[in-house]
Amino acid sequence: MPGQINGSLAQERSNLLINMAEELKKRYRHKLLEERVSLKGVVDNLEGDMASFLSDHYIRGYVRRKAVPGDLVSIVPGSLHSDGLIQ
């Protein structure tokens, strides 16, 4: 079709945007960690002794405690974990 860019250039641009998004997410998680921002959310996943939730700051939060899906949890993150922050 006229006006379209070739596939390799589109892929290159897509990869660039994906890398930029990952870097921005990483910086945001570090900022929340450094500022010790409280994260709140509803538990949506359990794995072993770990419960996870999508926080009110749109960051995945992890907590090691007895919880069931639907529980409201709040943490002050202490470290990075996987794709989010853990208490």
C-alpha cells in the first residue's frame, strides 16, 4: 500500500518503543521504592506464600502473607521483585 513503511523499519521502531517503555517502567518502580510510596490493591493472584496485586499506582505489588483473592492489601515496598515491588 502506498504510504506504508517497510517491515524492517516498522519492526525497528517497534523495538525502540518497547525498550523505551521498559526503561520508563523501571525508573518509575525505582522512584516509588526510593520515596517509599504506599501501594494498595486487591489480591488477584496467589503463588505459594506470595500474593500479588495491581496497585493503585499501576505497579504489580507482592506480599508474603496469608491472603486470598479479593483481599485488600497495603504495602510500603522494600525492594524490587520480578515485574514489581515487594514489601
